[in-house]
Amino acid sequence: MKQKEGFVQKERVKTGVPGFDDLFSKGIPAGCSVLVAGGAGSGKTIFCLQTLINKANEGKKCYYMSFEESEDRLIEHMEEFGWSPRELIKKGKLKLQRMNPFDITRNVDALLAKQKGELLIDIDPVILPEDFKPDFVAIDSLTAIASAFTGKEDSYRIYIEQLFRFFEKLGSTNFLITETEQIPKIFSQTGVEEFLADGVIVFYNFKRGDVRENAIEVLKMRGEKHQKKIVAMQITNEGIVVYPEQEVFSEM
């Protein structure tokens, strides 16, 4: 953090994803929590893995929590793009963990029962590996967690509030994936996530004739100027590439 005339200016984070950082005047404010929203196959997981690989290569500690894919599958996924996750895991710079979302609901239910429904419950919403304080975290996905709370919407809201508060205390920069429609108008399960998040990055998967086209938009980012347009993006053999000058016009 840099101090300037009594004002604390947050450091800025570069993802290292080609073209993406050019959408910002400086970068993503360090320590913020960003929703990464989009439909299936739109590039959300690749974007988060690519960012974490880049930051781990810079010596930062990165933690990827998945509720769907196994650690082995995530490693394979990264190696398909020519990245070297095993080396970074060995160095202690990258940790991948698969969790069962129903373990979370059981913990929350037990605590709520114990505290007779009090809203200010004290839980650790993410169980971090021992002696590992990450600089960057990705959660894949909030949608999987929400599904485990089906019929318990109030409990889910309490959990999500605790999750954002936990990250605030941790001081990490966080990417929280949410599944949406291919051309989304709603970017999270309940709307609470959007309200609590500092930023929202949206991935689009347009269909034109028989061809699918990918695009990306920075919908919001508190405390940072950014381009307010949907731009072209490709998933290449080496990962995601964003084309900040190539605006995408489509019937939304």
C-alpha cells in the first residue's frame, strides 16, 4: 500500500492474461473479491487457472478450490495449455484442493442450530491448508455451493457474507466463479454476491450461425477505471487471449 496525503492507495494487480490487463487504467485493486461470471465453456475456469499460474510464477502463493474437478484433472487441464503446475505445487506456490460443497452446508447447519439461528455466526468458510496464507484465491464455483444449500437460502446468504468477510480479513485477491446463461443478464445466484463483490468480470459465448464466439467484459471494478465495453476473446492452445480494441456488437 502506498500512502498519499492521508489516503491509502491500493496496489494494483496484473493478471498476466494477454490483452486483459489493458482493459484497466492501472489494474485490479489488490485484496478485492471479483465475481467471474459466464456460461459453461466460456473460459471462466481457464481464466482463473491462468491468472493463478502467472502469479505463482511471480512467486505469489496461490490457492485454487474446486467443488467439481479433481486436483489431477485441474493439473491435466493446465498442462494441456503448456503450463507447469507440478513444479509450482512442489515449490509451495500453488495449491489445488477439491472440496465437497455438502461439507460446507453441514458445518453451517450445525453452527446455526447451535447458535439458535443467530445471524452473526463465526465460521471459517474456507479451510486453508496448514501454514499456507495465499495471496490469490479462486473458488470454482459459488454456484456449486449454492446448489448444496437448495431450500436453505437464508443459510446460503449467511455463508456468502461470511465468505466475503473472511477474504477481507485474509487480504488476498479473490476470483469467485459463478455459472450463468451464455449471454447473462443476472451474474450470481441471489444478487447478494454481486452486491458484496468489488468487481464483476463477465464471459460471453455468442452463437452466430454455426459458430460460437467468445467475448469478455469488465462490468464493474470498485476503485478502478476500466473500459466499459464487451471485447473479443479467444481460448487458444496457450490459454486465453483478450483483444481490447476489438469491440463485440451482438444482439444481447
